[in-house]
Amino acid sequence: MSTKLRTHGKGVVVWILLAMLVFGLGGYGVTSFSGGMKSIGSVGKTEITVQEYANALRQEMNAAAAQFGRALSLEEARAVGIDRAVQARLFGAAALSEQAAKLHLSVGDAEVSRQIVQAAPFQGPDGTFDRTAYREVLRRQGYTEKAFETRLRADVARSILQGAVAGGAAAPQALVEAYVSYLGETRDISFAEITEADLPAPVGTPDEAALKAYYDAHQGDFTKPEAREITYAWLTPEMLAGNVTIDEATLKAAYDQRKDEYLQPARRTVAKLVFPTEAEASDGMARIAAGTATLADLAKERGLEAGDIALGDVSEAEIGGDAGKAVFAAAGPGVIGPFATDLGPALFEITAILPGEETTFEEAKPDLTAELATERARRMISDQTGDLEDRLASGATLEEMAQETDMELGHIAVSAGTTDGIAAYESFREAANKVTAEDFPELGTLDDGGVFALQLDGITPAAPIPFEEVREKVAEGWRAAELTRLKQERATAVIADLAAGKSLADQGFAARNEAGLSRGAFVEGAPQALARSAFETAPGTAATVADAGKVFVVAVEAIHAADLESAEMKQLASTFSERLGQMIGDDLVDFYARAAQSEAGITIDSTALNAVQAQIQ
């Protein structure tokens, strides 16, 4: 076992342990445990504490939350197996720790001390170890110094054993070469699309029997989906806004408060190049005036691109000083300067003049009125919410709600894809899809501040649409299917002619060629399946590729083996070899841990497991 391997393993496990402490994983979301429970189980004499399990479970739930984009409940975490994965990992680690103890693997006090002293979380402002900070971090996470150092020592010992088990794992060279050879192979292909114009005869006209046969064979395309018949009452700010009056003073105050939006100053599109000295700036301006250079040329001479000197659209105030005044005094585009700036003398290039924009109060008044009226209507609805909820709770029907309040009554059939009217609101669609016939109407909210209540009147099951109602759609479907069939027939004939020695060009196709096509590549203007088909087709032969009504013929002209000595293939081989070696090493550690578990024996305290999970919020 190499010293390098041991050092690397220790460093990783120490920093994982310290990260758990520093980021507050210890005890997060977990309260005290009753009944004196200390562990959720053990492997041999090595226990897994309830705190370790709580920390690991919370850590995995947080990681999952980052992937899902929201926090997961414990039930959701269980559903995706997070709790079982955490238990398996902890019991596997305990098995390795148990085995390390049996083998008397450990590290001395000096190594433990060195790891702690060098850890940044335990260092003070001067960059040296701060015992007060050390104790405070441990205290916040519920560790004593002795407990933490014992844990650290055990984890380092386990990492030594783990490194020894996995350290010799290496990817088989033959497998690496086979994989790289497979990925690095390229092909030369030619291909062409079979269009309707390439057919020997136009698509025919179907008779009634053909249409009905197509209708019967594709019944799913001509079926009304299940619909939930919903009666609802709703109230939105838009419904009330028309009756809201906003006085002139309120509108004027809103206009004044947002004057920056309505009074836009004139702007210029400007580039700015700063020089070290006034002399260099003046020399540059002289060259521009003489027509021997542009501002972009001067920037390039100094290693700058056009984007490096562009200021974009700016106001006079944003440029500031005499430079700002001069830029906005310029009659048109051009280069002016030099002018003093905070960074030094600079030349300015004006490329566009954008006049200021002013929206007067009278012009802004209609939008302001609508906006303020809608906002006031939202508040009015919010004020009514308590009364509306009380009425529904007292048994008021939706019809009564519409008669006695500002709510309006409506009916809608909701099926998959319905987004009309009130169904445009996601909260309504969710409620409509969950409601049952036994549910009483309850007040729900809409994302614009509106409210609604609904009831399920019944469910109309999915049913075929009568043939006569969809005859035109059936005819369109039949034609599309027939056209694809005829294209495929033509493609089969084209492939037969290719086999006989005729090229695609000989057959009148404007074929495209792709040399050195790599596996998984995208061919512009062709379906993704074309490249895949090219690598499934023997050289000197051709295949048909059909996708979304389009049909292609692809012919494989040549196969080029991967150049295993190229820099790209060597890098690919190195990356694959490293990753495969890691996977093999991980499997070896897993097998070893399972064997250690069998030898030492496992005990699991289900009560403790449930207690921890019950307190994870």
C-alpha cells in the first residue's frame, strides 16, 4: 500500500467530515431523542449513531432538493429510496470501520492533530489554529473534542483500509482499447431524402372503405379524451377593475413616483479607449483624423477586442465630466477626444444617437389607471376572502355564491390539454383534476389574486368521435401514412439500385456527403437516427431512415478505424480508464464491506430509525 494512496484517502475523508461540521449538517432539523437511543444499529461493535444517521439523511435530502428544485418531504425521500441508500452507505462504512479496528489500523495523535490544526474552519483571523473557534464549531454541532477526534481517527483509519482495497483496481487495457476503438471509429456516408416528387406516381385518392379502415385502425387518434364536467364560481381583479375609480391625485402621485420610467434621457452608443498618456491619446486621434486607423485598430494594437472598449447605450450622466458633455454635444457619429477620465485620457467613438423619450402624464394615464385599478381590485378580493370562505363553509351553493357575491358562475369540461378560460390557471386545473363528487366546494386562489370554488358534476368517459365528424382529419391521416409508405417503397428500390452499382447521383438525387462522421454526431438537415443508422450499416451497403414522415436513404462508403495514437483518443482512453478503475474500485470496496458485514453481523434498531425520521422536518 503506497503512502501516496493513504495520504489522499485521509485528506478526502477529513475534509468531508469537516465540511459536514462547518456547513451545519450536524443536528440540522433534528431534536433530542427520547428513551436514551444512541444508535440506529451496528456492524459488530461499531455503532452508527442516531446523529450520524440524521446528518446523512438530511444531507442527502438537501442534495436531492437541489436536483428537484424544491425541498422534499420525508415521504417523497422514502419514495425515491433516499432513506435506504443512506442506511446502506452508513452500514457499509461501519463494516469497513469494524474491519479496520480488527486489523488494528489507526493513526497517531500527531496525525489527528495535524489534520485539525491545518483545517481552515478551525483557524483564527491570523490564519493559525484557534482553539476557541475549534471548540465553538464542535459545540454547535453537538460534539465534544474527544468524540470528534475519536470519530476523525476512525474515519481516517477506514479510509486507509478503503484505499488499500480499491487502490489496486485498474481498468483492463483490452476493454479500454475496445471502448475507445468503438467511440473513435468514423464513417464516410452519402445520403438523400426521398420526397414526394421522387415517387413514380402521385399519391392516390382513398375510397370510403380505405378511409373507414384507417379510422378503425387508428381509433386513438379520433377519440375524445375523458372530460371532467366542472361547475365553478370565480372572481378576478379584472372583473372588479372596471368598477374601480382612481382619482387624479393618486394617478399623478404614481406618475411622479415612477418618473424615471416615463422620462428617458437621450443616449449614445459609445466606445471608449483609454491611453496611458495624453501624448499617446493625441497621436491616436491624429491617426484617426488622417484616416490611417480606426478606434478598433488602436484597440487591437493594445490587445483589446471591440467588445472590450464598448460602453453600449449610455446617458451623459453615465459618462460624466467634460467627456460626457462633449459626447452629447457631438452632431453625429464619429471619434472625438482626447478627454480626461478617471482612468486616464480617452478617445470616444459615437456610433449611434438615441433621442430621449418622454411619456407625458396624459399618455401614461390609461395604463396607470388600469394598473392601479387592478391592484385595488386585488385588495378588494383579499378583503372578501374571509366572507367567501365562511359562506362556502356554511353550505352555500355555487349558484348562491354567484347570486349573493361578486363571483361569477361558469361551466367547463376539463380534459388533458384544456387551457381555455379559467383553465388557463394552473391552480384551477390542479383542483379540477383532484376534485371528487363527494367534495364540497372550497375557496382556491388564482395567481393573479383572484379566487374560485368548484364542484364536479360528472365525468364524461373517453369515446370515439363519429367518423363523419372527423372525415377530413381521417383523410389527412390516411394521405400522410400512404405518402410515407410510398416513400419507403421508393427507398427500397433506390437501395436495390445502389447494390447494383448505381450511385445516388446516378438515380437523380442531389446527394449529400459526410466524411469522417463520428458516432453520435448530428447531421444538419437530417434526423438524429440517420447517424445512428450509418453506424449500424455495413460498408458498401445502404439503409432506410424514416422520421416524422420524412424518409432518407443513407449509404456507407467507408469505415475509418480510430487512431489510438492521436492526442484525442489518448485523452479519451485516459479518462475512461480512470473512471472505469474508480468504478471497479468502488465495487471492490462494496463487496469487501458486504463480506465484513456478514462476518461481523448486523443489528438494526427500527425504533431508532423511525424516531430519527419522525423528527426530520
